[in-house]
Amino acid sequence: MPRDTRRRTAKSREPPARLTINDIARLAAVSKKTVSRVINRSPFVKEETRAHIKSIIDAHGYHPDPQARGLAFRRSFLIGMIYEQPNPQYVVSMQEGILDALSGSGFELVIRPCQRQSKTFFEDIRTFVERQKLYGVVLPPPLSEAERLARLLDELGCRYVRIASVSLDDPERMVVTHDHLGGAAAARRLAELGHRCVAHVSGPPSFRSSHERRRGFVSGLAEFGLTLPKTRALEGAYTYESGLECGRSLLAKGQRPTAIFTGNDEMAFGIYRAAQEAGLRIPHDLSVVGFDDLPIASRIWPPLSSVRLPIHDMGKIAAEKLLAASEARHRAGIDEFKPTLIERASIAAPRTERA
């Protein structure tokens, strides 16, 4: 093969040069600063000009380099999600919500699992935030409840939004879920069905949500003159295994409960297994209510009644609050969600009431 042909062939195999912001400015016949304003969603650009530039960006598949943008603006375009959550589906649902909010914004998501009990926890978080030069952080529970972590992020100049069962911070930094309302709804429905011997498996005591869900459940029972004895109030770990262990303990007692409310769905699935081992049928012999309403709750048999929190939407709103701050705007008021009980085939009147 002639040498010049080999050169042309080799050259043709090279990837096409990546367009720069200067190229987009030249093609649009505008300044680099104007293109930059469009990319960063500045309000100081005429709509006609914005549409023209965006059409050129789309036509050429141009994507800004996050690192270059970070250098230009002296910050990164990275949002972090720092979590300590034993429920993987919860994490996935929240992550998807955050990604929906970030779509088209130029921001990217960085995930960081952690353990608060680690001796190097705060040092590790400091290193993570500084190394990534994070613009902001979403804090799901229980990390959202850690005041020292919030102070650390303030010290580092890193914005954050906390998702928690009660309000813990300024409105622009909070998404509130009012978990106690969900616990109360579960208690009322079980009491209405005629259950008088009920039990509760809560989450870890280090989780504020555990206390709020139990508090709501106890208050809902009190409306019907019912109480939750200590012998039927066990602590789990928000895991399937802890639900199974607590279920075995509750169902082995002389006076078995006719209904069990768990602090999350994972533990409710453990109760299902314990009931099967004990030869009990749900809901014929035992009613079960969970919390979170994970997708699998409607797919197991019988479908699980569960208190629904829109985890996807919670993550999305938290990220939107961070994006609003990036544009020097604020969302008015507190963003909050109220849980609702989704009733399915896992609950029914106790057998004595159906006789």
C-alpha cells in the first residue's frame, strides 16, 4: 500500500475532534460568554438567542466538559448523595429521583455509602467533599439527622438538602416526610378492622424515622383506647433478617398478635417468612402492614399493605432545591410529603371478628 494511502487510512481512523464552547460560539455567531450563559441556564439571555444556541448544541451533540466548567466557575458540577441505608431499593429509588432532577442541568451525581459508626467517618466525608469539589449534597435519613455532619458541610462551603421525618433546618435545606402520620394511619386501619392484640417491629433506635413511625402508631392506637405493650414492641434493623428474627419471637409467644406493623417493608417480608414457618396464613391468621411501599410490596403474595412515601419524588425535590440554589433562587416554603396507607390483601379482620 502506498505511503500516502496508509497515512490517509490512519488519519481516517482517528476519532473526530471534540467540539469546544468556542466552536459552538462560532457556529452560532455569538460570544463564548453567551453560550456559557445558555449552558448554565442564566436568565440573562433572550429566548430567541437561547433557542438558536440550543439547536446548534443539540445538532452537534455538544456536551460541556464538567471539569473544564468547574475550573471556569471555580466549582464542580457534581451533586453528591451520601447515605447510610440498609435498604438497597430505597437507595435506588432516591438515586433515580435525583437523576431525573439533574437531567439536562449539566450536573452529575456522585454516590457515597458510609457508616456513621466508623472512627474515620467525618474525616472520610471531608476528604470526599473536598476531593470531588462537590457543589452540593443530598442527605437521606438517617444521615440527614446528624447535626455534626450538617455543620461540617457548612464549614466546607458545601450546600446540602436534608430529607427527614421532621423539620431539622431552614426550609430551603429541608424535605420533610412526617413519618408519624403513616404510623398513625396503619394503627387506625388495624383498629378499625377489629384488631386488639397488635405488635410493632421498629427500625434501629439511631434512626429518627424509627421513633416517629412508632410514635404515630402508638398515638393511632390510643385513639381507639388501645396500647402497645413492651412485650409486643421489638426493635429491628430495617433488614429482612431482623424482621424474620422479630417475627419468630412474636409468633412464638403464648398470645400471638393478630396484626403486626413493621417500620419498613424489608422487615415485613421477614414477618411473612416467620408466619410461614409458624404455619400461619396471611391475612387469615395474621395481618401485616409495612412502610415505604417498595415496588415488590405489590408483587409478593398476598400483596403487602404498606405506608407509601414517594421516595423517588423526595430525591427529585431535594436535588431541585440544590439546583435552585445554583441559580440564586429559592423555593418558597417547606417541601413536604405526607405518607398514605396503601391497603392490599395482607390485612383483614381478625378471625374472631369474621366468625
